[in-house]
Amino acid sequence: MTRIELIAAAEGCTLFNRLKKIGSTPYHICYECSDLDESISDLRSDNFMLIREPQSAVAIDNRRVAFMYSNAIGLIELLECKGEI
């Protein structure tokens, strides 16, 4: 299932300026994974950099999320699922 998350950002904040610069295009893509730590390890071996350590996302039932970056791909979000994918 595809979901789109809409973000409101105050003018002048870092996110607002970034979204204004990139225009009408996705800011990042989120992928669900069954094992967040394993996915981070796999992506690190493919030259992704961990931007933010895994943390619970209150807005998503406290599921763990992490953000990673690659020069070739850009920013991605990993979302740990509670069951099988």
C-alpha cells in the first residue's frame, strides 16, 4: 500500500527552505522493514550514512524509524514493521 505524508513547515525553518528549494518532488521515501538494525547494516555496506539513530515515532504507533542518506539516492526513512512484510 502506498501512503503519502503531507508536511506543514513554518516559513524560514530549515525544512521549509529545503522543501522550497526542491520544489514539487518527494522529500524522501519511506520503506518498511522487518528488522531495522539489519536493514541499517545492509544499507551501510552500500554506502548509506545513518543520519539519525533509530527512535520511536509517536505518530506511528511508537514504531522505530531511522533516516539514512546516500549521494546516489538521497534521503530515505526506514520504518520497522510489527509483523511480516
